[in-house]
Amino acid sequence: MRLTTSLLPLLPLLTAAQQQKPLSENLQSWFEKAKSYIPSAATAPITSTAAKAAANNVVTLTQSNWQSVLSPSSSSDPSQGPEEWMVLFSGGNKSCYGRCAGVEKAWNESAALLAADPTAPHLAYVHCDKTPVLCTTWAVGVPTIWHIQLPVTGVDQSKPATTIRKMGLNTTTVTAADIVKIHAEKTYEKRPVYEGALHPFDGWAAKAGLNVPLGFVLYAFANVPSWAFMIVISMGSRYFMSKRMGGGQADVNRAQRSAPLGGAPPANEPVAR
């Protein structure tokens, strides 16, 4: 009883220290504590529940819907700033070599945690094995999270640039807390703003309306087998070598035709009398 009484004055300090912790650390500690109270045999239902929560909160982007999904809502207020999105680019055996399972598990858990945050960004997901042209069009490497700030069109119909920051993910060490921190602690601000030519909103290809055709061309080029390039190079080298050899033989034939017949001396050499 005396020990409990002596600790009472410390309770406000402990509460203040707890409140100073970042939101992501509190969420992760609560999540881990909840899992510690559940037997290991029940972890599969937890993973399934996180996947269901992610399915409800995450929009799957495809080649046909991304332009309509990644656009500010008509009801958005310009005074509230840009609309925030986090997009996970993942894949299977072809694009991620079978190493993205842990990333997707952490993403599903983070989606469940962010669902409780009223300020959380919109979440979207791209599977590069299923939508390879989209990933090629955007020059995406997997696994990666893009933090996108979609500007809202102003009253004067002006529209600022769309801000994109890319964050690569470690396939072996990434956790749900790492993903939550992107929003909760604004760790995306440590990354440079992407301004490449293949920017899906403000790049020169997008402004010219060529990003989708260019994506198909790049995807087709990337899927040409290496032996096809070797055949083309071999045929091209044979053609140019034959042209060169043929041109040399033509010069020899031309010289032979211009030589005098019967051993007659050249025109500029005097004739002996």
C-alpha cells in the first residue's frame, strides 16, 4: 500500500510521457500487445482480419481506373490543401521475385491501423504482375510506396503540380509501424520530389497524352527476348558487311573496265618512233 501511495505523484509524469510518444509507436505497441495476449494458433485469423480491413480501405488501381481514382473529389475544399494518397506497388514471382509477401502483410496491418485515424490518407494498391503496363508507364520498381499529394482545382480553375515522393521498402525488415510513420511522422518529407519525364500527372509524356502509348511500347520492348536482339544484330552486321564488300568489288570492276585494251600505252605517255 505504501509503494502504491508513493507512486501516485508519478502518474501525471507517466501520462505526459505516454502522450509525447509518436502516434505510430503507440499504435504499433498496442497492436503488438494485443497479439501477445492471443495464442500463436490464432495469428492466422489476425492476418486474415487485417487483409479484410485492407480490402475495405484500399483501392486497387488498374490501367483503366487509375485516372478516375487518383483525382481530387469534386467536393474537396481547396482551403484544406491537397488530397493525400499512399500507393503501394507490389508484385508476385515475376516483378518481385516472390519476395513481397512480407511487405503486403505489413501493408495490410498498417491499413487496419490507419483506418482508425480520421486524418489518414487514401490508400491504393497496384499489383505489377497483373498490371504490368501501368507499372512500366510509371517506371515503378517494387516494392515501393508512392506518397501523392493531389492538388485541388482552385476557384480560378488553376491547378498546382502534383507532388510525388517515392519510398522503397525493405522486403525483409519492413513493418506496419514503418508504413504508418510515413503519414503519422511525415517521413515522406525526407524524400525528394519526383519530377521525371514519366511523371504520371505532370511529365512531358502525360502532358502530351503519350504516357499510355509510351507505356505499351516500353512494355513490349522490355519483353522482347534477348535472343531476338542477337538475331537482329547479326542480320544487320551481315547486311552492312556485304554492302561494304560489294562496294569494294564494284570499284575493282570499274578500274578493270577503264584500263586500255591490248597493252596500249596510256594517253599521256609519248609513243616511241
